[in-house]
Amino acid sequence: MAHLAISAITEGQLRYGVARLPQATRLHVLIEQFVLRVTVLPWDSDSAQQYGLLRAI
């Protein structure tokens, strides 16, 4: 089984999206379950540097 990870920025985007849909209770539950099952990686200076390099490609 492959290990799945997302960045803290991605978690924030997911939570922002569902916060804009207050009636989407099922989606809220699905996102909560998803975040509990994946590793959330921190967004630090090294991550920002790597992002900048990759984005420039």
C-alpha cells in the first residue's frame, strides 16, 4: 500500500473550500476522515524553496 501525504497548505485549502459550503456536511465529514488518514507535512522554509524551484520549471 502506498503512503499518501499532503502539505499543510493543501489541508488548509481543503478546509477553506468546505468552510465556504456550510450545507455540505457530507463533504465536511469526508475531508475530516481524509485528513485523519494521511500524513500532513509541515510547510517550512525548505518546502517554500523547493516549491519556488519547481514552480519555475
